[in-house]
Amino acid sequence: MTRLRIPTAFDLLLFWHGLFVGAYTVAYLTAEGAPALHEFSGYAALALLAVRLIIARLAGQRAPWALPLPRAAQWKNFARQLLSGRLGVLRGRTPFAPLSGLLILGVMVLVSLSGLAADWWKWEDLHDGLAEGSLALVLIHIAIVSFAPLLRRLAAARSEDAAPSRLQTP
Ligand code: HEM
Ligand code: HEM
């Protein structure tokens, strides 16, 4: 039986992420053919960003709603492990993941504010350029956050492949 439980702060951030991905995707896909839906989803993305920033301000340093600001100690530790040949560090959460999230947050604020400028004052080129460019950043983000789980799966598949041959050795 499924048990109901009170959502944690992390669940709520995950929910926010889902809503934001949805608003961005609809805004991107409707930009050329459906202006009303584009503006609605664009405003929804802007409102979600405002909510995220207000909660970050209230949360201060508290995870997971604190802004994913880069921390020198995290980068130093990551670089030290890589330089000493411990490539297994790439299978965990690397500092590139929060950095990509932070960059998306910043760029999306610019994309949606420039959308307002495109709507109100017809400053369309700035918004077109930022919005088209944001897709590359989103794809890089997806590649970064998928890299560690992919490495973990590969390692698990390799150890499963190796297990039967170990059993066969006399
Ligand atoms: C397969 C798709 C995706 C996956 C698996 C994914 C996963 C993640 C993960 C794991 C983080 C946390 C990074 C960390 O701090 O370690 C994150 C953060 C973030 N992602 Fe994604 N993401 C995906 C797609 C997207 C898309 C399409 C967008 C934008 C439209 C997006 C926007 C963000 C933002 C803004 C953050 C920062 C969240 C915050 O701290 O406020 N993500 N994502
Ligand atoms: C995450 C949010 C947003 C994304 C991803 C996005 C994406 C885009 C893209 C890709 C275009 C270019 C379409 C083309 O090539 O013709 C565009 C155009 C436009 N967007 Fe947005 N947009 C967002 C938010 C907004 C907002 C909040 C508004 C404000 C109402 C807005 C208003 C417009 C307008 C008026 C145009 C037409 C410009 C033109 O005809 O070239 N957008 N948007």
C-alpha cells in the first residue's frame, strides 16, 4: 500500500523543477506559432523564477532552497581528487551540476525579462537571441546531470558481466 507523507523541502524543489521545465518547454515550442500560449507559459516561467528567488532569500544558506552558488572548497576537493587519478569522483555529484543549474536560473531571468521587453516595446531581437541561445545551455545541463548516473550504470553493467565469469573460474 502506498503511504502518504508530508513532502520534504527537496520534494518541493523537485516539483518546482518539473513545473519550470514544463513552462520552459511550452514557451519554447509555442514561440513561433501560438503567441497567446507562448505569453502564458513565458509569464508562468517568470513567476516560477520569482518564487524560486524569494524562497532562496528566505532560506538563506539552508539546503536545498539556497541558491546553488559555487563553493571554493567543493571545486578544490573535486580538482584534488581528479588530479590524484581518482576518476570515480565523476560518478558522484560534481560541482558542474549546481553550476549548470545556477547558470540556467540566471539566463532564464534574462530570457523572460527580455520577453516582456519584446512584448511591450518590440525589442524582439534581444529576446529571440537569448531564448534561442538558452536551449544550448539547457542541453549542456541535461548532459552534465545525466553523466554521473550513466557512468554508474556502465560500472554496474560491467560488474554484472564480470560476475558469472568469476563464478566459472575453478
Ligand atoms: C532530463 C532532464 C533534466 C534532468 C534529469 C535535470 C536534473 C537536474 C538536477 C539533478 C539538478 C540539481 C543539480 C545539482 O545541484 O546538483 C537540476 C537543477 C536545475 N535544473 Fe534541471 N534537469 C533536467 C532538465 C532541465 C531543464 C529542461 C531545465 C530548464 C528548462 C532545467 C533547469 C534547472 C534549474 C533552473 C536548476 C537549478 C535548480 C535550483 O537549484 O533552483 N533542468 N536539474
Ligand atoms: C522561458 C521563457 C521564454 C522562452 C523560452 C521564450 C522563447 C522565445 C523564442 C525562442 C522566441 C523566438 C521565436 C522566433 O524565432 O520567432 C520568442 C519570441 C517572442 N517571445 Fe518569448 N520566450 C519566453 C518568455 C516570454 C515572455 C515572458 C514573453 C512576454 C510576454 C515573451 C514574448 C515573446 C514575443 C512577443 C516574441 C515575438 C518576437 C518575434 O516575433 O520575433 N516571451 N520567445
